Amino acid sequence: MPPDAVFTSAPVLVLSGTLDSLTPARQCADAAALFANAQQIPVANSFQVTALDEQDYCASVIVRNFVKDLDPGDTACAAHRRSEDCP
């Protein structure tokens, strides 16, 4: 990354799957730290593209709330997602 890189101050949402081996949560946290107004939400028992591979409508609701209001709303479901809820 160029040393003079500039990142937006707009709100940024970073979803990370706790079981994602391609982009681990630590890398997502590092990416989120580049943005002044970012928040990372780890989604339990989830992999890549958490908002697309779900059956319990947790991550997709968070994304829709964020796009609509620039706020993810209640994210408690992300921490409590059970493995039996996953595809």
C-alpha cells in the first residue's frame, strides 16, 4: 500500500466470519483500522461472504440496516450464530 494512501471517512462496515481461513478476523480488523469510521462485526460460525451464505438472516439484515441507515442496528445475532444454523 502506498504510504500516502488516503481512506474514506465515510462509514464502513466490515463483516468477518470467525471460521474464515482466507481472510481471518485479524486481517479484517487491520483493514477496518485503515478507515476512521469503520466497524468490524465478527459473525460466529461463518466463512467468506457471510451475508450471502446464510440461512438465519443475521448478516444480511446487518448489511441492509447499514446500507439504509449507515448503522448496522442490533448485531447480537452475529455473536450467537450457532453452527447448526449454518449451511
